[in-house]
Amino acid sequence: MSAFDAIESYARKGVWAQAAALAPLLLFLVLAGCGRADNEEKAKKNVPLVSVETVTTGEVVRSIDLTAEVVPIETVQIGSMVEGPIGFCPWRESDRVEAGQKLIEIDREMYRAEVKAAEAALTVARAKLDDLKAGTRPEEIGKAREGVLEAAESAKFEESDLERVAQLVETGALPGEELDKGRVKQVAAEARLNAAHRQLEMLEAGFTRTAVAVQDAVVQEAQAKLELAQARLNECAIVAPFAGTITKVFVRQGDMAAMKAPLLEMADLSSLVVRCAVPEANAAETHQGMKAQVWLDALPGKSLPAEVARVFPELNSRMRTRTIELTITDDVELVPGMFGRVQLILESVRDAIVVPVHAVVVTPTGASVVFVAMDGKASQRKVQTGIEEGGRVQIVSGLNPGDKLIVSGHEKLKDGMHIRLPGAPGDGQSKGKTGAVRSGDGPNRPKEVGR
């Protein structure tokens, strides 16, 4: 029987002397119990109150944010190579043209005349070459043979006449100079006979290879002059280098085209890409095939998956950036000049251990540590961190999935210190009427005063 029960029993029986004697003892016991409770309460308050989070795995990425613009890869500005009035230009912006289709024509009659003259000269040269390659005609050879016969008769006559003159000079009928004249005539006749023979031999043998080669060179020269004249004329007619859409028109029919002045701009709208500039700090790790997300101002709230299709080989010397081009994998209609924003994913790790960055404490020696709740105590773990993104950081080593990581109240913890968890007995935040901790009470639940 307790002292309180004994006093109550004596009071019922009317034995007030015994009850009064036991009252001091009861008061002592009550005061002793209260003092012990206060000491225990103070000891519990000195134990740090912490919050924990179960360690899990997930995907973590490291990325950078960039600005971008939609541009066509295939784009060209058509300029003029000659001067003159524009005779053909029916185009307006957004007109579709095919590869090889005529875009602009400049009127130059002089160039057309040069082409005609070059064509005529080439025709004459080819005709002469064909004549040489065909060889000598039989009529020419027959005529040469008749010339040989005539020269032979003339030489024979002059020889006999020289003999007759010699006899007359010897008899004194003719002076001696007649003999000299006869000898000159006889030598001239023999020379004509030899020339006739050579002419006949040449005609029978045909033209030499040298003569044919010389005329062939004349033909090639005439062909080159024709090609040059045709090239000048072709510069007056400008055709589309590829199939595309007219984006800008600078002239109209009747305008005067100036040398190297822009006439049209055209682009292949099927070759649109998203182009952006990567800072020099991240330029070296950028490569083809990297994933990204694109947000266009023209399509608010829509995230478009993209992939790096091209990385330019050098940095911009003025901006210190490296240009990249991305292709959007979704089927979406793009327009040149659209402005957008890009999240370029530099690195991605799946099944990574990721914790709040504020749960990692850096020691004075520079080491990174965390605290794990184990058996009511704080266990210090040295960790190696990795990617940090959005207030969370990857833990490469030092933690395992399922560990109870202390995420708050760890600022002054030491390895092996006792800790209190929210909702545990003595946390001072969720007592019932008797002062006991009730399961399920949150940290913001009002305290109830015990009776």
C-alpha cells in the first residue's frame, strides 16, 4: 500500500493523527519524484532533434541553359554577275521553286551576238578539218599527172633545141650567147618537171599528219571561244541551285542589275535546325548526339525533345562560344527566325543516389560528410559527391539505398551522438494529457498541458 493510500484509509476511519504523521512522508516522495522527472526532461532536451529521409535512387542530370534561334541550313543569296536590265523576275516572297528553274534573266544582246559569231567560226574550222581528213580527190591527182606529162614534153623539147643551137653555134651560124640561152631554158624545163613530179607524189600520198593536227587545233580554239561566249550569256540567266522557297526579293522586272548586287534570297525550309551557342567552359564536352529540351516562344508551354546534330569545329573568336545545331525529334512546324530556349543535357546518370545538397556537410579539412540515423545515434559517413542539380546532389560513394539520412538538425552533430526523431518519446512536440508521446503527431501540432 502506498503512502497516499494509507493516508486516505486513515482519513476514512477518522484516525487523523496517523494521517497527519504520514503527510510529511507523502510530501517528500512527491517532491523527489518531481525532481527526478525534471532532470530526465532536461536531459532529453539536450539531445538534438533531427529529421531523416530515406535514401533512394533516381536519375540525375547536369545541364546548361542556352538561347537559340531557328535557322535553315540550306540558304543562299542570289547575286548578279553582269550588268543590264532585268527581263525576267516573276517571283514574290514564299514562292516555291525547283532545282534548276530559271529565277532571273538579264537582257544582253551583245552576248547573244558573240555566241552566234563563235558558232560560225567553229563551223568553218570543222569543215576545213573534215576536208583534210578526207584526203586528195581523184580529179586533183589526174590534173597533176597531166602537168607532169606537159613538163616532161617541155623538158624534152628544150633539150633537143639546145642540141640544135649548139650545132649552129659550132658552124658559126649563131652567136655563142644563143647557146647559153638555150642551156637556161633547158634547166628551167627540168625544174618544172621535177616540181610536177613532187606535186603528184604529194597528192597521191595525201595531207601530212602535221597539217591535220594544225587544223584540229584551230577547231579546238574555235570551240573554246564558243564556250567562253556561251558562259557570258549563261551568266545572264540565273537558275535555282536547289529546291526551296523564295524568302526575299530585292528587284523587279525592268530594274537595272548591278555587278554583285543581291537579287533574291531563297532557303530550303525542310532543312530548319535550332542553332545556339555553347559557352567556352562547356565547349570541349559538347558532342554530336547529346540530348536536349527546346522551348519555343511561338509554342508556349510545350517542351520539344531534341538532339545535337552538328558541332562546329572552332570557337567564335569574338564571343568565345561554340555553335551547335539541334534537330527536333517531334513533328512540329518551324519557321525561320523563331526564338527559343534550350536545356542541353551535358551528363545523365540513372539509378544514382541523390540527396538534398544541404544534407552534405563540408569539414574544415575539405571532406564531404553526411550523418545517418542508426540505433538512436548519428553515424558520420564520408561521401564522394557528383552531379549537383536543382538543390540535390549525387552521392557517388558512402551511402546506400535505404539508409536513414539526417537532413536537418545535423549542423552541430558529431559521430556517435544521441539524437531524437520527430514523434519519438521526449521530443517535446506531441505530448498528450499525461505527457506521453502520441504516435502520428506532427512537429506543428500544438502541445497539450498535462494535468
